[in-house]
Amino acid sequence: MDKQIHINKAINYIVENFTQPPNLADVAKISGFSKFHFHRLFKEFTGETLNQFIKRIRLERSAFYLYFLKEKTITDVALSCGFSSSQNFASAFKKHFKTTPKQYKQNRVCQGVLINDPEIVAKYKVELIFIDSFYFVYERRFGAYYNTAFDENRAKALDKFSDKIYIGLFLDDPTITDDKKCRYDYGYLSNNSKVSKELKVQNIEANRYIVLSFIKYEDIDSVKIWTYLFTNWLPRHGYAPNSLMFFESIDKEYIKFHIPIKTVLKT
């Protein structure tokens, strides 16, 4: 039994249902382990207990909402992220991020995420595309995005899946989540939801995306480009990310960055 596959199932379930009160028995059942065995393995793979993990996911999601969904009040964000009151939320948020939700909502540029240089993407065409749902065969790693270890792992995966369309899913905002806890799912596009028991498959839902394409071996500053798209291009064009997930696809010719979007109503 591949323990990582079963822990990933549990993590995916927890994140999809992060507003619900944690239930160890239910999550353990999803993983296929006993409660005792699951609790031990979950801590081993994530470095956190189930309750710690869920609380962190809620707080990180709330930070994402505060920045990108300006129309939501702080109380809206608190309740939509599973907190019982805005007071409980404010206390937990300040303890985790060392600032209040109000200060964070007004001042997130102090986190160093705003890049105002349009020349970064000026020579590229940003396309608005609807992409239907697709299956994705993947492995998961935890760790920083775009450091040496990430690049080496990605190069090995590209070689391993060289005859397929490579997909790399970024599941956390690295300006919010600690580097060691950032999740990256990587693998390849599949037409089949059932590959084998040894492989993990997930379904990516249909969505509208902005897509930016580069020649495969072009020298680009990926971090600056992603950051510019999120913090500058999207709000200037009346869009917001539709989820925390964003992904890259790589074929024999191109690297494409994809961000799921929704239109923001102007107030």
C-alpha cells in the first residue's frame, strides 16, 4: 500500500471540506487507515496534527479571500472560512499572521507581492480561455516553489513524462503559506480516471482561465510573472482568481501558465 496516496486522499478531502468541523473518524475512513494509524501517518507526512492542518488551511484561505475578494467583509470571510465569529477569527488571524485582518486587507502590498512592471509580460499575449474538466495523474511534493530542489524535481518529472503533456499544480499561495508546507502536484494529462491502484488521479473542474504561453526553453522569471499576473494584471482587467489552485502545462513546444478566474463586480 502506498501510504502517500492514501494520505493525499485525506488531504484533498480535508481541503475540499475545510469549513466543516474536523472529524477524525471520517477522514481516517477516507484514507483507509484506522484512526490511530491515520493520526500518526498524517503527522509524519504533513508535520501537523489534523486540527493544526485544518486551522492553518482556514487561515490561509481567509488571507487569500481578504486580498483578492475585496467585496467580502471581514465577517463574510470569517464565516465562509469556518470560523464561528469574526472575533474568534480576528484573534486566530493575528496570532498566525502577526497582523489584524483589517490591516492585512488594506495593506497586503507590504508582504512584497505587488509587482508593477507591465514589461514582464508585455511581449506575450494573455488569452482568456474556457478549459473543460480533465483528469490528471499525479505525484505530490511539499516544499518551496522554484528553488533548486523544485527545479531538479521538475526536470526529472519532465523527463519521466516526456511523451505526455506535463501538468504542474500549485496548490498554495507561497506569499501566504510557509515554503515547507507548499503543495505541488505534478504529472500528466490523462483521458482515463482509472489508471492503476499505484497511481493517483484527480479531476480538475472546468473553468475560465487566463493563459500565458512561452517557448519551452525560453529564459523567464516565473516567480515575477506569476506575481504580476495575480497582483496587477487580474485586478486591472476586472478579474480575481477563482481558486487558490493555478497550474502550468508543458508540451514539446510551450510552457503555459493558467490561472482560473472570475469577473469581479465593480462597486
